[in-house]
Amino acid sequence: MFKKRPEDDGSWPLEIRFIKDQALLKISFDDSFEGEIPYELLRVESPSAETRGHGGETPPPVAGKKNVSVTSADPVGRYALRINFSDGHNSGLYSWPYLKELATNQKPRMKAYQKRLKEYGLSRD
């Protein structure tokens, strides 16, 4: 379903831009990879226990995030980014390999997310 998840291949982000009017994070790496991630996907795929579940349980998908925005972002050491969202969420640490994976697989991930929402009777709005 998804392309192979890149492990830490050593690539380093050269540029990270938040395009507010398009609700996109644009990222480029030193290995020539360039990609985009919609804010909604960043939020619903947050690598936090709140989104992923605690102790092996799989929580329902995060609904109602179609219009979420990014309010700010802060580097965490040399390995990740903490993104602060308009709904108050900020507990996910987005590693460089994870951001690269989200950008690589944004279309199938978005499709899978929409399918899960439908299964739970939830909406993006």
C-alpha cells in the first residue's frame, strides 16, 4: 500500500516551508528529494501517543481536521520538528525520516485516512 518507509538514510532537510494559503508543508532534502504534506495529513498522522494510541490500542481516526492550520513549528535537537496546530495539538515530534515518508506517501495515506473515517462514520469537516 505504502512505498517502503525510508529509515534514517542520513538525508538532511535543506528547506522547510509552511505555505499557509495552500495549507502545505513543503520540504526539500540534500539528496534532491522534494515533497509536500497537507496540514491535515500532518495533524492526523501526528507521531504522538494521543494519535497513535496507548499500549497497543488503535484509536479511531482523528476527525474534523480538514481546515486545521499550523501556528508555529520548532526544531527539536537536530533530528525533528515539533509542529503546533490551530486546534492546540503539539505533542508529536516529526523526525526527518518521518516527514520524508509522509511526503512520499501522502496520497495513499490520505486515501487510507478517508477510508477509516468512513468506516467510523466520521468526517474530515
